[in-house]
Amino acid sequence: KSHRKETREEAMNMASSQCCANPPTLCPACGDGIVVDDLGGVRAYTAGSPNSKLAVLLISDIFGFEAPNLRKIADKIATSGFFVVVPNLLYDDPYSADNPERPISIWIQSHSPDKGCQDAKPIIAALKNKGISAVGAAGFCWGGKVVVELAKSSEIEAAVLCHPSFVNIDDMKAGVKCPISILGAENDHISPPELLKQFEQALSLTSEERHIVKIFPGVAHGWTVKHKADDAAAVKRAQEAHQDMLNWFTQHVKKEYMSLNSEQNEEGDRSFMLDVARHQVRGGSEHPVFAPHPDPSDPTPTARIGSSIEAPEKKLTLFAFRLGILEKSASGLGTLAFVWATVVLLGGFSSALVRKDFVIVTVLLVTESTRIFGRSHELEWQHQAAWTTPEGAGRSSFRNLSRGLSWLQLSSALACVVLSLMRLIQQDYGEVVGRDRRNLSPALNLFYGLALAEALIFLMEKAYWSWRISFCKLLEKVSRECDLGEFSIRRFFYDTYSKCIEGSVFDGLKMNLVTFAKELLVSELRDEQLIGVRVLHKLATIDRFSLDTLRKIGSSTRTIERLVEMLNWKNTGEEEEIRMRAAEIVSKLAEKRRNVLRVAAIPGAMEALSSLLVVDDSSDFNLLGLSILEKLASDHEDCWKIGNTRDLLPKIIDLTSARKTLLRNDHAADSQIRTVMSSLQVLKKLVSTTGYIGQILRQEVSEIVFTVSNIREILQHGESHMVLQKLGIEILKSLAMDESAREKIGSTGGVIKLLLSIFFEPGFTEAENSLRDEAGEALAMLTLESKKNCDRIVKETEVDKLMEALTDAVLQINASRILRNLCAYGGAECSHRLSGITAAMPTVLKVIMEAKERLLEASIGLTTEICKFLDPDEFAEFLKKAAIEETDLVVKLVQVLKEYRYPEIRVPGMRRFVIEQAIWMMRSNRNSIQLFEQLEMERLLEAVAETTSELECFHIFSGGVGLSRHSKTLSSLVETALHLMTAED
């Protein structure tokens, strides 16, 4: 009843506020996808390839699955390779404000989110039965509650909540079992920012999965699906949320699929979206910017491999456990004997004891007290010897005292054995006279028996100790196995033994070298900290133990905080070694995805890493700091933190500085070159970040005045360091995604000239050709929509050299792109210099007839621009020179459209360029229209019109994010082509 009352109250809130406002005009025929009648027993709108291995469920708000904006979101996500399903969970019964007899409080009783969750599960099962490997889900308003329930039941691999309703703090505390992103509105009365912050706190405490809460300013509940098309600001915010959603699914659903795929086939290639392997065209770069590609920040999936290795210190913990049992047994018998003697013998029979027994009992009590005193102080001095560093001045003194106490105990124990055994044999306890002496003999036998047993057990313990330590050399063996040195192992053993003695004998079994070192690490004494960090460092760097060691360190926030804190320490004395080893441990720790998130989550972690970076310092601290930053930069949010940390970006860029004296010095220190390389690798990851974060980072990096000039030095003088040159070019290529950065790079003297020089430099090895290809991609990026850079390139090189490159298998793709950009975006002076480009037409036409995929796309794109310099007669003449009939070219273009019936992720511009070329041919020669008609071009164009997507609207891509839109939409080009064909009729 309480739950139903809560639901009704929230429903009334919805009715009186934002949830029911601005209802969409439902459109059953909207969208580029199709409606299927039965998917898990439910009708659903679907978009994307059903052969995809990745799926996304979009759960609607109270207005149902026919909302136009919701279907547009589905279409957009589908272009990134997901099979998207928008199920009809309301069963054609969306909420309608026009029905006063059925207000929201009544309507919701028939459509509870819990029922929606139950109905969604068969859909997920049906998808997985069809071969889907990983499923994500996003819920809007009402659908947010449905998705939360799915996330709590391990049904999905990633979740996104957009302005959720019915979701409360208990849902978050219940334990979300997959990565979850919550996108909220600043002006949301149903899920206000205060509540979302509570969600974030609850998730941090109860869920180990990654989560993020983002509040969008200036928008209200429902903005992602109910924004007005004429409100530019609202549209922008909605698109940002849609992109965040897509990024989340790309990052987590794809990662889950890749992880599953790698388990099935460890040697298989990494897959991207539609289970299409990334094709490496000859001369192609690893991450091209002219097509969507796997997010460079996605970490390689890791799995725990191999069997568990028994820790060598286990031998010591078992040894300490056995010693503890013997010691506690001896101590227990000794205590019992002491109590029996003082209470029974000396208390009850003091006057009845003969003088001999009185003396012997007293001697035994004193002897036992001496042994106990010696034992307790021996342990103390053993600890002092072990807890003093090998260099400690008092260590030998502590050991001598310990040996002296040990001999005292042995003497006492032997005395106990002799005296007790003697009296048990003699049995001359005096005559039994009177009732007072009747029980004396049994009482004395019991005492002497207890004393004898205690002494024998103690001697057995000492013998076992000496045999294992002195003769079997147990400490030395374990020390060799762990490669830690006897001193650390001895300290560990005494610590474990002390725990067995002072607490439960089982306490020592819980000890291991990692927990031992972690305890030392948080000590306030430098000696103990040094030992702790040495042990952790050694275990973390030995292959046999590193996996388990890093797992144990990663599970302790306290230890990670301490290690990060140590990074800030000064380079003096022991602190320098502690700081160095702590940095090496953190570097190893950051190799694991989960540990990356934990390290970055420590307050002040980025500032601590920044303190490791010191310009003009050749120490290993720079390399370690950069190594950790590179691993952290595998995560989007961590890239954002790096960019926001004061002075960190300038430090990274300063470390990329490599002067001529360094680059051309054959005897330069290897650490200096490695520092430059590491800083370039970090910078490359930062500027390659996708989405909004990537845009901000690229702007910040390009605004630092030394960024481009440092890379210019490497390009100019680093001919013997091609790895550095390639990294520098990749950074320039990523920076050029930003329009303002494009101009800064072009205006930096010598950069374009150096890139051209590398591009045209003859290549004889794979590494050289790879460098040339990167230079070509960078030049293609710099000339994109940049008149000034086009003019600069034309001034720096002869166009004939670019035309010659069209026949070079390594260069032809990027040469085509550069020439196309020069034609499309160059100014009047550039156009004048390009007048001779028409001579390349026969070469390009021949390539079109033979090429495939990226080369075919680039060649057709270049042809469309060259044709702008030609009249129909000249075009016909070039066809003749290429020995190609116009009919053959038309057939080729039609074949390409048939082959690419849907947008293709590897060549997103293919269909656009084909249609542009067809339009030019139909406009210039009416006979071409007849040829296209005969080959059913009209039907193909109509098919293209039905399958256009956002994928085909952009020149370049940052990961899965499109940048730099084409001036004309593909739909408008299709309309133009159709108009030309129908006008002829």
C-alpha cells in the first residue's frame, strides 16, 4: 500500500509538472528503420543492421515508441553499428492528456515500470538468441525506472538514464550491476539535481561499476526527446546528451563485446561495431580521421590468465602457526601449573608439604617465572632486531640480548624437566597421616606432570624452531623464492609469529607479504615505509606474483591513497627511494582498467603526478609520471581531469621539446629520448579523445604556444627518430580537427613544408611508408575547409608532384584527398595554379574502374572536383585517353551504389561522391541520364533516400563523433539527381 501510494503521489507530481507537458505528435511511419511485429513477444521499432553483435534498447517515456524524436535517436545510434530496438512496452496505449477520464494517476496503474521491466527481459533474451553479444539500454522518464531494474538484474551491459522518473535512492543502494550514466536537467522537478547527486553518492558506496552523473544547465525534464526544433539552444543540449549516450554505449557495450570476443579467440582481431574487422588498406593509418573508428581511449580488455601461484610466504605462516600452537599449549600448561601450585599446593597443603617438595615447588615456580620472563622479552628483542634496518647500529645488540634470553629459557626448561621427573620417580612425598595429607600425593603428581609437560613442549618448540630455521634454512629459502632479501622475510616471519602468540593462532594464517607491506606503508616511521614500499615494489614487478599483488593493492583505497601521497614527497635521502618505488608501483597498478579509475579517483592524484614532471630533469621520475598519465588517459573522464589540472598540460608539452642537439646526437642519453616519446604519447591520447571533452582538450593544447613549434623541431631534425616524427604528426592530425588549431598549425612557419617533405620522401621500409601516410593524412586534414592552408600548400609544392603521387600505392589515397581539398576550398590563386590538375583525370578514372573501398571513395571524390574545371567535351576526351567508355563509368557508379545499399562505416563518403559525380554527368550530358535510367539508377537513388544517416553528413570523425558537416545534405543531393532524371521524362 505504501508503495502504491508513493507511486500515485509521484504520478500526480508528473501530471502537475513537466512530464506530461509538450506531448509529441506521434508518427507510426517515422524513422529510417522498420517496425517488427514480434520481438520477444512485443512490437518494436528497429534500426540498424540485424547482423550486428551489439544492441541498444531505447525505453520510451509515457508517450510511447512512436515519438518522432525517439526514433531519430534510434537512427543515430544505429549509424554507429548498433542494432537499436524501441519496444512498444505501452502496447499502443500511450498517455494522452486529451482523455480527462484517464488521468496519469489512473493510466500508470496499467503501465507500471516494474511490468515494463518484466516485458523487456524476453526482448533481451530474443536478441541474444539471435547472436547479439552485448546489450545496452537507455530509458527516458518512465523508461528510466525500467532500465534501472534491468541494470540491477544483470540483464544489460550498460545503462543510461535520461531525466528518469520513479527512480529513488533505494534503487541505487540496491546495487547496480553494470556501468550507468545518469543525464539530468537543471530544472527538473521530478529528478532534481539534488536527488541525482544523492544517486551518485549511493553508487559510489554500493556499486563497483563505473558511473557518471551529468547535469545539463538551462534545460527541463524531458529535454532529450521533447525539445522544440526551432529552439537552437535546446536542440544543442539534446544533441549533446544524445552524443554522451552514444559515447557511453560505444565505450561500455563495445568493451563488453570485445572482452567476450577475446575470451573466445585470444588471437582474433579487435572488432568494431558491426563485427567488421578494421581493414588495413595499404598505406592506411591506424586511426583514420576520415571514417569512424574505435575510440582510442578504449582500453584493451584484460582477463586474469593462468593458474594461481602459491605464495612462498605461506611456508612461513604455516611454520608460525605450528609454533604458535606449541607455544600456546606450553603457556596454557604453565599457567595451569602455576595456579595449581599457588592455590592448591601452597595454599591448601603448605603446612603438609615436606621440606624437599616445598623447596622444589618453589624453585619450579621461580624457574617457570624466569622462563616466561625470558620468553616474553626474547620476542620483544627479536622484534627489535627485525624492526631495525640492516644498517641500524643497535641491531647486533638486540640479537645478542635475544640469544641470551633464549639460553636462559632453555636452562629453565631443562631444570623443570630434571626436577619434575626426579620427583615423579622418587614419589617420597611423606607419610599420609590425617585427612590433611590424604590428597597431597595426587596433587603433587599433577603439578610435577604439568611442569614436565610444559617444559617438554617448550623444548619441542625450540627444537622445531632450530631445525627449520638453522638447519633447513627456511628463511633463506623463502627469501630466494621471493627475491626480497632475508631481512624483509625475517621481519615478516616475526610479525606473523607475534600475531599467532598475541592473538588467535589463526591470525598469522591471514598474513601475507602484501598485507604486511601495506601495514608498513601507512606507518609514520621512514624505516618501516621504506621496507613496505620495497616489498610491494618487488612483488609487483615479479611476473609470478604481480597479478595477485596488484589485485590486492587495487582493492585497498587506503594503500592507493598512501602511494599517491608518496608521489608528492621530496627527493631527499630515503624519501627519494620511497617516492621512486611508489611511482613504479602506481605505474604497474595503472595497467589495469579498474585500477586506473581508482587511482584517478584519489583526491589530488593528478597534482601528485604533476609533481613528478620536472622540465630539464633527466631523472626517471619524468618517465614514470608520463607512463602513469598515458595509462590514465585511456579514460575520457581522466583526460578531462588531466586537462583541468593546473600546469599539467604545459608541463607535458614542455617535455616534448627536443632540440637539434639532442635529436642529432648519436650519444644522447636514452632516457631523454624516451621522455620526449612518452610525453608525445600522452599528448596524442589527450588530443585523440572523442566527444566534447576531446574538443576542449584540443583547443587547450593548441592554445599553448610551444605545442606546434616543439613538434616542428622534431619533424625538422628527427629524421633518425621516425617514431617521434610519427607521434608528432599524429598529434598535428588530431589537433587539425579543430578549425582554429588548423590555422595555428598552418601559420607556424615551416610545418606544412616539413609535412610535404616527409610525404614526398621516398620510402623503402614499412616504417617509412607509414610515416609518409601519416603526413598525408595530416595534410589532408589541414587543407579541409581552409583556404589559407590550401594556398600555403600550393605555394610550397608543385601540383604536378601531388598528381604523380596518385600512382604511388602508398600515397594515392591521401594525394587524392589533398587534391580534392585544394580544388574544393582553395581561393582564386589556388584555382589558377590548379588549372593543370585536369591532366590527372585519366589516371583517376583508371583507378576508379579498379579500386575498392577507401581508394575508390577518395578517387571518386577527387573526380567530382576535377570535373568542375572541365566542360563535357574535355571530359569525353579524358575518358577516351583512359580507354574507358562513358557507359563503363556509369555502370561502375551504379555498381558502387548497389554494393553500398546502406551507409558504410569504413567509407562514409562513398554514396555522396557517387551521386555528386552522377549529377555532374547528367547535367553536362543529357545522354548520361538515359544510361543511368537504363541501369535503374532512379530506384537506387530512392533506396539511398530511405537509408541516409548522420554517418554521411560529416567530412571527418573523432572516434564515433562526426565533425565538420558537409554543406549539402545527402538527401538534397538525392533530390537533385532524381529531379534531373524525372525532368528528362
